[in-house]
Amino acid sequence: MSLPPEVLVFLLAMAPISELRGAIPAGVFGFKIPFLDVFLLSIVGNLIPVIFLLLFLEPLSKFLSKKSRFFEGVFNWLFKRTRKKIDKHIIKYEKIGLVIFVAIPFPLTGGWTGAIAAFLLGLPFKVAFPLISLGVLLAGIIVSVLTISGVVVQNIFGWPALVTIIVFLGIIYLLFKKFKKPKSDQSTK
């Protein structure tokens, strides 16, 4: 017995790596589900884990860290990694920075990482959840526009053209990331 495609899209949107960035294209391209259904399932699916993370991350991390060195190490690793992802702009602009961080559809940004970032920034649930929800909604819109653009390109020019464009954009992203110059440290002068 296999799960219905709608349930698979919902679960894919809940997953920490794919979130809605993977669920929307999978639902539209892979499962051929109507776009509005995919969009709504992806938004709701992406927000479910955020609620639990915001409500239970702090008490769970404290409890498990006291019980086991292994969990203490896991949480330290996770929080250290997330702190590296939260650049100075997010810390400086806290609330709007969190929205933008969640909204930008890059790998390892999204609702999950946004919830951890909100926890690390000390934002309470009533502040963090609306900000992350706005970010998820904006990410859904961005990913939807990109997905619909992909459908149009695929329908007009075929799969080879779509794959070529995706590979080309991936190369540009990697080159941009590689050649991005770090800011010089002013404190050493």
C-alpha cells in the first residue's frame, strides 16, 4: 500500500532538508497535483515542525543535555552550526532578518533552521512563529514562481532546456559563493 501523493507532498514539506523547496516541485512535476493544492499542503506541512520546534526545543535540549553527553554533543553541534548560518545581518536586523533568512530558498535555510535561529536569538513563540510563517509564505511564493517558470520552459522547450537552465543557475550560484570576498576585519587596525 502506498501513500497518496498529497500525503507525500505534505510529508516532504515537513522534512528538514526538503521543506517546501522540495515539496512544491515534487508535487507539481512529479505527482501532477493541482498547483493550489500543492502550495497549501506545502505551507501547512512546512509550518507543523516549526510549531513543535519553537515550543519544545528549549525544554527538550535542556532535558536531553542533562541526561546524556551524546545529546549534549548533538545539540552543541547543531546550535554551533546554526549560529554560523545566522550571519551578522540576521542578528542585527533580528525580526526582518529572520523573515528573509527563512524566505530565501537556499539549501539549509527555511522553517526548521529559522525556528532554531529564533530559539538562539531568544525570540518567544508569539514573535517567532508569525515571522517564520511570513518567511515560509514568501519562500512558497518564490519557489512557486520558479516551479511554474520551470513548467513553462519545459512545456515550450522540453526537459533538456529546463535541465540546462537549472545546471547553469547552479554553476552561477556556486561561482558566486566561491568568489564572494569576505569583509576585512576592522578590529585588527
